[in-house]
Amino acid sequence: GYERKEQVRCMLCGGKECSKCGLDAYKKVASPAIELMHSHWITDNIVGMQRPNETSLHNGALADMTKKRFTAVFNLTEPGEHPFC
């Protein structure tokens, strides 16, 4: 049930400095699929990425997603999974 899902926690969660969700997380990826986002191509049509954030979107990530013709973003984060990010 829902209560069990709330107990799922990101083991890498480090708040603003999180290596997967922080504003500089994309720097840890040699060639991110989306500019300014921690992201990887999973298949030719699917990208795995961090949750979009306002700063990255305004600074170029949204333009890059538009240029690459992204049509949808799905957030698969469980409630409470990233409590400090």
C-alpha cells in the first residue's frame, strides 16, 4: 500500500548536493542526453533523467528537450523517495 511506498528512500540523496538530483549532477555524466540535466539515453527513444528543476529548465534544458523533440516527461519517483533533494 501507500504507507510502504513512503518508506522507499534514495540511498544517494544528498539534498542540494545530491549526485543524481542536484543542479550540478549533469557534470558527473560524460555526455548527458539533455543539456544541464543528469540524463542518459536508455533506448533511441527513451531518456532516463533527474526530475526537471526550474533552474535547469530556464537555463537551457527545456530548449534542448524541445530541439530534440521530446513529447512527454513521466515522473516515476515514489512519494518520499527523495526527501532531501
